[in-house]
Amino acid sequence: MLLFCSSSLFAQQDNYTFFKLIVSNADNKIMLVKWGGSWEIPGTRYNMPSSIAAFVDTLALEHGITVHQKKLSGLFTFKYDNRPALTIMQYYTAQYNSGKLKVPESCEDIGWFTVKEAMAIIPYPEMKRIVEKITGNPKKLWGAAVKKSGNNEVDFTEDFYELN
């Protein structure tokens, strides 16, 4: 009975997984989208009944491209002040394969940027740190824990650590 109660409590929480996709092209530039007036790594909530590989492919296709060499590069827990449960951010990296960039319906723009250019225009400090860590150490799988407050203050409650 105790196990059932614990399971019921857990099922009521709003945990979810969010995917981010860092796509690199042959010029070593990464794809960014402009969403809500800000440039960022493209991503979406993982809520389709599909495999992870198929979901990453779908995410790329929504931006007009196909990718290969898909790799999980980061698993990050995010705690937001306004949500009782954690968000699991999965960062994937992939290489551009083919296609022409297409602005998704929910976005305002899309483009290729060097990592240095991306760092100058991404407004989210936690995303900048994650992108720098992943692109600077592409053979590793990274983890960290991030707390984000209502006034957008960011605290890495667990700094980066290797998961592989």
C-alpha cells in the first residue's frame, strides 16, 4: 500500500523532459533559432510516442534539415521556482547532413553562427555555459543541476560533471 501511495504522489507531479539539439555544419557553425525575440538552441518538449532517435530527426526536420552522428551530450536537471518538479534537459549534438534551414512556425528567424557569435547573442547564461561546455568537450557526456528563479537568476547547484 505504501508503494502505491508513493507512486500516486509521483504520478501527480509535472516532471517532463525537454530536448535541445546543437547542430553543427561543415563550417563549424551551430544552428540557432530566434524565439520570443531571443536567439537560442532549438528544442522542444519530448511528448511524442516515438523513439529518441526518431524524435531528434523530427526536431531537425522541423527546421528544414536532416542530421547524422546524433549523440547525447548532456543531461541537466532544472529546478524552476514556479514549478514543483524538475525538468530534465537533454542536450543532443548532431552534424548537419542536408536541407535548407526553415523557420519553424513558432519562431521568428533561424541561422548558422560560430560558437563565439552564439555566445554574444544567446541571452540565457545557463544555456551559454552548457553550449560552451558541450562544444568545448564534444567527446564527453555532461551533467549539472541548475536552479532558475522567477527573476531569471541562475545558480548551478551542481557544477558540471562527467557522466561517461
